[in-house]
Amino acid sequence: MNRHSVLDVAIDDLSDAELSNLLDGWLNSAAPAKVIVTPNPEFLLAARRDAGFRDALNRADLSLPDGVGLRFAVAALTDGRLMRRHTGVDTLEEIAILCTRSGKELILLGGESGVAEAAARSLAAEIPGLAVRGIDPGRVEPETFATERRMDELDRAAVVAVGLGQGKQERVMEILRTCAPANLPDLRILIGVGGAFDMIAGTKRRAPRIARRVGLEWLWRLAIEPSRWRRIFSAFPVFPAVVIFDTLRHRRFLRATRATIPEIIRQIQGL
């Protein structure tokens, strides 16, 4: 596993096999709960404005790149390459498979009303034998989240996938990690998954495989959800502009250009 720093946020790079082995080890260990974040370009832009959010991302035990823009940013801003990115949907499905093999319970927490429950039913149908529950927490205030009732809802869970949106889900995960030793002794993994529940439940269609391979998920999301244009605009073109400015500031624009062009070609080729 390699770790890169992009705009002062840690990004981990590991293969599918390395990720599966790491998750399986955490799931079956007696170690304290681990936190996984899944940053994309929007996260990194938010982290530039909010030092607290940036620090929360960097305190995570694992930072999985979810967004093709991070591939190009790593090439432009570091001397390395990002070999693999891991979407929240794909990672959550891998965790579900590992939970089934180990006899562990998975909880999906968050999303719009009824979506977590629908996603849980979808995963259970896809992966026979999976112990999974969806919980709609209603309105969430992270600072008052860890009530006795909440702890009872999450009791026995080995993994809690949190889909509360950027920032809020990271705060909730840190609170749960703090509470885990005394209140959630079985908890091993916390992962922030953003809108993954919608994709798994089928309430929102995931981009076709070819669009995912060439990095055009953002265009698909814009087509099916035009109301997201402000968020998509922050990822493209604002994020590339920030990266370019940073290369100029560090006097590495030409080097960044030479490193990024091959990555763009590989992405278009689906490599």
C-alpha cells in the first residue's frame, strides 16, 4: 500500500486484493474499530476550506480514493501514480461478502427515509447468508448522536456503513469510534459511503460500467440528476483549476503535465 498526499489530504493506494486482505484482517481482529473515509474531489475542496474536516479525513485509518479526479491529482502533485480507486459501492459490497464469510453483522446507517432498509434488502438478496440491517436515523446532529438508544440499535454490529453525506458522516464515525470500546465491543470497521445506499437500493441508477471505467460517472450523475450541477461543477472544472494552481505555486507545472497526460490516456482506455 502506498500513501499519497493531495492538497494536504492523505490518499491510500492499494490493489483490490490488498484491500480485501486488510478489511478481512480488521474484521476478524480484536483491535479497536477502524475508520475508512472515501474522499473525492469535492471532499478535498471542502477540506481546503475546513481544517477540522481535513483533520478528520487525515485521522482515518484508511483513505480510499473515490473519484477519477484524484488519479490525475496524484500524478500532477506527487511523484507517484494512483494505481487503483475504490468506490463506496464496490467497497461496501466487498465488506458485505467478508461479513458473510466471517458471520459478522453489517449495519447501513443513513440515507433518505427507507433507503438504508431497501439497500439492506438488496444486499441480502445478492449475498445469501449476509446479516445486514438498515437503520434510518432521522435527523442527525453528530454532537448528540451517541445516545443509549443509538448504541442499542448498533449493538452487535461488526461494521457500520454511514451514509450521511460529506462532513457529517465523518464526525459521526469519529464519535462512534470513541464510544465503541465501552458501548459497541463488536465494532471493527466504520466506513463513510456517501450516496452508495441509493445505488445499491436502486433508487438511483449507477453509471454504466463503461462510464465508470473511463471516469465519466460525473457526466452520468449530471444527466440523471441535473439539480446536482453545483456539486458537479465543484468537481469539474473547479478541482482541476485548484490542482493546476498548486502545480504553478510549486513550480512543477511542466512536470505535472508530463505525468498527467499518460494518466488521462490510460483512463480513456479504461486502464
